[in-house]
Amino acid sequence: MKRTVAKVTSIVLLFSLALSLIAGGWGTTVAHAAGLTITGSGGGNEAAYVEWAPVSNATGYNVYVKAASAADTQYQQINNELIRKYASYWRADAVGLAAGSYVMKVEAVSSGAVTANAVSGTLAVAPYDRSGFAFSANSQFGTGSGAYNDNGTLKSGAQVLYITSQNAQTVTLGVKTSSSGTVQTGVGLGGILTLRQKGYDTTPLAIRIIGKVTASDLSGQLNSSGYLEVKGKNNYTEMNITIEGIGKDAYAYGWGMLLRYTGNVEVRNLGVMLFPDDGISMDTGNANVWVHNNDIFYGSAGSDADQVKGDGSTDLKKGSTYITISYNHYFDSGKAALVGLSESAEFFVTFHHNWFDHSDSRHPRIRVASVHVYNNFYDGVSKYGVGVTTGASAFVESNVFRNTKDPMLSSLQGTDAIGEEGTFSGENGGMIKAYNNSVTGAASLIYANSSTGTAPANATSFDAYLASSRSEAVPSSYKALVGGTAYNNFDTTVNTGVSAAAVDSVSVVEQTVRAKAGRLSGGDFSWTFNNSVDDASYAINAALMSAIQGYTTGLVSVGGNSNPSGPTPTPSATTAPTATPTATPAPTATPVPTATTVPTATPVPTATPVPTATPTTGAIVHNFTTSGITSSFFSISGNLSTSKGTVVYGGLTLTQCLKIESATSIGFTAAKASTLTLVFNSEGTKVKVDGTSYTITNGIATVSLAAGAHTITKDSTANLYYMKVE
């Protein structure tokens, strides 16, 4: 048995362009430069990370990322919340990276000046595997990527919330709550999601969990059953939401997730521990949901004898369809996945590359649905693998079943009829098409048309039909013994979102799943089961439960803590342009509270988003989201607002504006002939510059200026988010 633990923390809301980090299959790089030592770095799925040793006398750090082949002018500063302090090192994760090669740069800051810096080696970033029914061309939304594009980058205009143990109840976000565009401020993570239930706001939203966030931290934000509800207005409502953990130590601890009436939702890179009843429940009217790369542990014991490990880990039912469950690591789950409860119509689900690590049953247990089960690793499963009932059809392809007692079952026939009845199901049977699976150590497996299993072929009472090719149609003469349904051959007639080339050879499945399933780098909690005991046991593992209950976070604080009044960050080897944004203002590091500490509300930082476009040399920029009314170039008087909605411009997500009112005035002096660009929301129609009215078109006003002094004042009421003189 081996147990490894790390840590987590608090803080912060942000809507912004989000270069951030996650990864799997990390490399390690050690780099030294001017007193700063990078001790580890790597790239993984649409993310990269860097770790470094603390620098003596440093008050904070800035972190940047760029494509490896790009000029240093292309460095993008990552959000402050993605920089975290641990007991003996610092770490920054950048998520939202398209596949490719990147480098990261770290700067140490003291008294507002950069005192040391270092650059990582080349970091290889791979794409997530977007396969399965959540990505079927036949599905309603065509994707389950949530707030992200299918290339891994954030969608245009996406909002980002950073959720920690300290701000989960106090974080705020403006949500559109009417057809006329009324914006209401949601308070707390649950409050924000409740406002989105009205169905008017489909803005892409990435909810980023940092550290161990407990049910107590979410007090008042969960429903009466202990779930965080992601809920739409009615069946299959477009949501465009991603809930993701940052780094390798983010946890939903003591709470579960309930998805209902949603469309296009993604849940990834989380450790789910001690959940009530179900872990991640897709209950009623969900479409295009993608649950992947999570570590799923024990839930809290339920009242029934079969719920000592919690109930369903990843259940879906009541019309939820076009779902992909992939690359998750199930640690001794009692019931991994129920698929279907009271459905009468066909629906579609994919399970691939999951690691069923000594779990017991329901991998999955299927009613009615058409389900593609491929490239999963069944690793010492004490009861059964795939089970079908009620006319369900399952295509079970290229999986590895190691010491799985009953790899495939159909209710009231085959293995179930001769020894498992009462353990599996008393419902009508379903049909399984099996192809190219590796099965070792099974107690019973009966094929309809082959003696390759553990018993002679039985065309009447069987567990599965053994196909000779993946494209073979199962003859309609093979039927469920009870219920009389035939296999529907969905895998040859509908778009499954999986090509033949996307299916790994069964010879590499175990290696691939061990390396890639679960959280980044395998997460910060590892456990090695004792095969000689745990393969056959479905009792709770007391030592594992104790380790889960005793888990503590290793995170000390969140934020880079660089000096908000510091100068433009100094580049590393080659010079960055003077237009590089100034260091991200950051709040004082927030310590992780002890059990008796009552956290105070965490202030919203004024993090500086970095434009995706190449900076324009000589441009003087003012961003009201990050700088308020403070400027060394512009003289600004007026009132700020964060309730006027969000504007996306030049790769930035802007959330704070200057209200252009009668008393508002902005003065500045241009050294030479220049162009003034003003960025508004949709409310205003005109603005005055030097007393002359200029039209605002699609939120932009552009004015040619002579050298000299200039003044911006009100024409119509408007809201100014950003301005640039170049």
C-alpha cells in the first residue's frame, strides 16, 4: 500500500482570458537563472506546469507561457490564481493550451522590481481525447467541451471563476437573467449557478477548483442532498460550462455534482471524495456531457447494505444522452455507473479508457441504452464488468478484463442464470456484442457462438455474441432469453463519435490507461491495492477509507503576490516589448485555514489579462478591469461599475467599466499624431472627444488625434471598458 498526499487552498473570482495549466504525462526540467531555480516542469493534456524553489527575499512571482517557436514578445502572463505556494516549492499551472510545444518563464519580484528569472525547457502539450457520443455529429450540440473549444482553448468571451475553500460562498458573478439583458449578481458558487437556471445566460463559463473544497466550504451553496446543482431551465438547455480542477490536487470533498437539464457540460481533473449518494450524477435531460480524467474515491456510506462505499460514482438516467465517460480512475467503487432508470427510448453513451481499479460492479449497468464500451481496464473486479438489461445493446470492444469475476452479463441468462441471479438483475435481458477483448482470470463467460469463453457456446442462454470483426452485424436470430430483444447494431448504423483508428490495440490498453486515466500526473493521492486480497473482495478497504478521511491539503496559499505597483516585468534572455502588461496585482497570500478558522471574504484581485494579439509597440493602453481609474498617462474622473456585463476585446475578457456620465472626464496629452480606440458595451451610441461627437459602432469608437491635449466626455450614456492611444 502506498499513499501520497499534497495540498490545496483558497481564493478568488476572475472573468478573463485564461491561459492556465493542467497536464498528464509530465516531464521534468531543472533550470537555473540569476538565483531562480526551476525544479520541475512538464506538459500534458492542453496544459503545462512549472515548479520552482523559493527565492530568498522575493515578495512574489510572475509566470508567463508562449509557444516554443514564438518570439519573446509573445509571452502571455497567466492568471495570478494559477500560481500557488506549497511548503517547500512554488507551482504554476496553465490551462487552455492548444496542442503543441511551449516554454514557461518565471520571474521573482522584490520591492516592485524583477530580481531573478528562469525559463523552462520545451514542454510538449497533447490534446485531450475527444471521442465518443458526446462528440457525435448526430448529437444536439456536437461537443461536450463546455467552456472550451475542441482545440483546448477557451471560447471567445468565456468567463472564469476561481473557487477555493475561502471564497466558495462569497465569489460573485453577473448573470443575465432576462430576455432584455438584465444582469443580476450571483453570490457564491451555488448562487451563480442558480441564476443561470433561468436559461438566459449561455456565456461559456469555466469553474476552476483550486485545492480541497469541502462541503462545509460550500455551506449554503449545495442542495438539501449535498449536491452542487448545474441545472438548466428545461431538458437539454445549452450551458457551455466546464468544472475543472487546477493542477493535481483539486478536490470535491464531501459533496457531489447533480447535472440536470444541461447541454454541453464538462467535468474534469477533480478528485471526488466522500460524496453523498452519487458522485457525479447526470439525472434527467442532459445532452453532450463529458466526464473525464477524474479520480473517484469512496462516497459516504448510505443506508442500504450495498452503499457502504457510497452509491453510484458516475450515474446517468432519465433521458440523459450523448454522454462520454472517459479516462477516469475509479478507486474500489461499489457501483461505478448506472446507465438508465426509467427510460423507454434509445439513448447513447460511451465509456472509454477508464481504470476500474478493484471496483465491484456496474461498469456500466445498462437499461435500454446503446452503449459503446472500449479500451477500459478492468483491474481486479470482484463482481461483474458490463451488464445489460431491458433490451439494452452494448458494444464491448478492445477492453482488458484482468481477474474480473464475470466480465459480461445479460439479465436472467447465461452466467446470470446459472450463478448470479439476484446479484445482477431480475429484469428482462439485453444484448452484448463483444470484439477483441483480453479476458484473463474470469470465473464465467459464455458466448452465444463460440467456445472461446470459459464454457461451450450456448446460442440460447449466453452472456455475449463474439464478433469476428468490429463492423460485423449481429444476426437478429440471437435474442435475449427473457424479453426476446435482438442486438440493434447501433455501432454500425449511427455516428458513435469514434473512428476505428481512435480505438487502441488491446495490447496497449493497460499501459495507456494506467498512464493517462485520472487527474494530472496521477493526482496527489495514490494507492496500490493488494491483488491477492482485493481482486476478489468487495468489502470496504478500511485502510483506504481511513486515508481518504484523513486527507489534508499541502497547499499553503494562492497567488503569486507580485508587487501591484511594480514596473513592466523584465524579460528573460531576449527583450519583451515595452507594451508588455505590467505585473498582475495580487492580494496578500491567503493561508489555508485550520479546521477552527472562519475564513473571511477574499477580495477580487485585479489580475491583468494579456492580449492574444502581438502587442503594438508605442501603444498606451488603459484597461478599467485591471487598473480602475489609476493611470500615469490618463487623468480619469468618474464612477466605475462591475454590473454592466462583460465585453470581449483583443483576447481580453473585460468586466469593469467607467460609466460615461455628465461628471465623467478623461484627459491626456498625445506626444504626436495618434489613433484613439475606445471600447464600450452595447449600451452607448456616441461619445465626445474634444467636444466633437463620434459614433460608437459595434462597441468601438476610433478617433484620429493631432499631437496635444485631449479630453473625453459624455455624449450619450455609455460604459467604457478599455482605451488605447497609439
